[in-house]
Amino acid sequence: FYLYPPEDSACSGQPAQTSNIALADGQATSTPFDTTTIGTYRYQATYDGDGTYAALPLTTCGLTGTTSEVTGIPTTLTVKASPPVAPGQAIFATATLGGGLFPNANLAATAPPGDSIVFNAYRNNVNCEGPADLTSTARVDGVGDYKSTEFTIPADKAGTYRFTATYTGNATNAPSATACGADGSSVVVMAASDVQPTITLDTSATPSTLDAPGGTFTYHLTVTNTSPKLVTTKTLSDKVYGNLDGRGSCKVGVALAATPGPTDTYTCSYTGDFSGAVNATQTATVTASAVDEGGLEAMATHDTTVSLTAAPVSPTTPDPAATTNPVAATNPGAATTAANTAATNAAAGTSSDTARSSGAARSSGSLAVTGAALSGQLRLALGLLAAGLLLVSRRRRRPTGPAVPMLTRPW
């Protein structure tokens, strides 16, 4: 018996197995063969004869009944297409592979050669016939999800794209494929006229705060067309200040080019008054709408909040009179007179000078309230004390010569 592997359909190469079996009651059975490769195996046999029967030539390759079909481990495959898109956006498909046997699952380097999933997409082709419009291949390393290439569709190629997926199989696993038009396998690329327009809106205020009781705020808004087609602003309104068409620099009926483009935005500003108590706030909700040439409408809203704060307190200027000498403030010139008197009497050397000067200082003084006043009184007191000590010192000195009569001064 000669057994040929699936890739040798002509039985012309090296056999995968050769077995010599003796006849028993006119029959012989080949040796069992274990295989890990799926496909069609072909047997050939020859009989070399004996004393009773003549030899028989080699049988023809591929005769009916001389083949064995080895099927792989069954696999399952499904495919889902991406959601509908506008022209200029991407579509793709995701295939999910199940079943099979993958000893080294998730190790792409060890996956058998050619083990892959092939994606095909057919535009406006209900039977998926002929060449595919889009195709890509994903390497398989085990069961799980596999994603096709993302295909960006231009505006002139809008339509319905039907995806199919085919798992090629390997030496162990059977191939599998999805049907054309299977549930969820189609994606629509909309024509520009069918695309729902979209816009964005941004608002702000300057200033964002004012001192209570408030005043005038300036509001700014920007409308941006995020659609792949032209739109025209239809309405602009503020929940607090009402219709904005004609208010400030704002107006409707402005054409915004398809995005991206240098004229796909519109900006304007307007003013509004707000007054109230400290910490009061006000939120202005602005709504903008726009329509495309087919009448499809887009809308967007945005909030801006302003607030009122307490006015800052101005710093106070100190009263210069509060820092003057209280003695001078109460009786101008008294302290100076007392000091001059003390100095004159000290030079004359009389005890009554000290008393008079001390009395003048006492009669002219008042309670000190500042550091400057205390300093002035302290200097005065120290001056009087020094004069008194000098006078006492002179009187204690007795002359050694003849007595000199004391001079008496009339006061």
C-alpha cells in the first residue's frame, strides 16, 4: 500500500506511508496512519502474486474508493460592519473566529503559515459577485476578534458596502466563511445630501465678574460647522436676553463652509446688563441652529455664567494729629516753655528753679497716647532730674576760704 498526502494529487511523489501486508483469506488491510493535515489522501496498491494468484499492477491514482478525506476541526466565523458614515469617513469590519484548535493561541509567531482571515467588501453588489471593491487580510493567532483595514470612502463612492470574511484554515482547523449579506455585515456610506449636519457652539463673557450691584457684561459666541457640507445659521437666541439676531454684531443667515475650511466658523458679540446683591450669579444659555441645503437642521447650546462680587475696601489714611505730642496738642508751646525754664534755672543753680520748672511741666502735661509723646515727656523728665542733681552737688561743696555772703535774688 502507498499512501500519498493531500498536496500530491497525482501520486507521483514520495508516499506518506508504505506498508506491506500479507493476504489473509484473499484480503489485506493497510497499516493505520495518523495525520495532522487535513485534505484528501490517495491510496495505491499492488499485488506481487504467489503460487496461486498472479501478480497485479499498481492501481490508478484517485480511483473511486481509494481516497480518504481528512476534515479539520470545525471552526465558526461571523462578520460585523462598522456603523453608517458620511463621505470622507472610514468603514471597517470585525470578524469573530471560534472553534478549531490552536495549541499556541495568541502567539502569532507560531501560527501556521497562511493561517489568516480575508476581508472583502462589495459596493452596491447584492450578491457579492466579481472582484471586491475593498480587500484586506488579518493574521490569525487563535480564536477571537479580528479587524479589517479601515477604508476611507470619498464622496463619489457613497453607497452600501457588503463585507464577507473567509478563514483560510490550516493543517488542523477547517476553513470557514461568512455569507454575502449576512446580518450586520453591511455598512452605508451616505451621500452628502443625506448626512445630518452638525455644529458646535462656544460662548464666554468679559468680564466674568463685576462688583455688586452689577453692570454691563459683553458676551461672545462662536458657531462652527462640523459637517462635510455647507450650512447656514438659522437662529441665535439667549435664554436671558432673547433673540440675538440684530443684537450687537450677531445676525443669522450666515453661510458656513464644509469642515475643515477657513470659513467654517462664525463669531459675534453682544452686551447684557445684570445687577444684584453680592455673590449673585446669572447663567446665559445660548442656542444656535443651522440648516443644510436640503433643509436638515443642526442645533447646539452652551452656558456662560457671570457673577457679582463685593467691592474691595480702600485703605484709610492715618490722621496726622493722632501722632503728635499730646502735650503740645493740648497746650501748644507749654512743653517748650517748661524745657526752656528748666534749662535757665539749672544754669542759675536755684532750687526754686527746679520746682517751678517741674510745676510748669506738670501743669502743661496730659496723658500720653503715642510713642512720640512718651519720648518727649521722658526727655523733659531726664533733663529736670539732671538739673536737680547738679544743684544738690554744688550746695554740698563748702568753701575753704572766707565765707562769701549768698546772693539773694528777688523773684
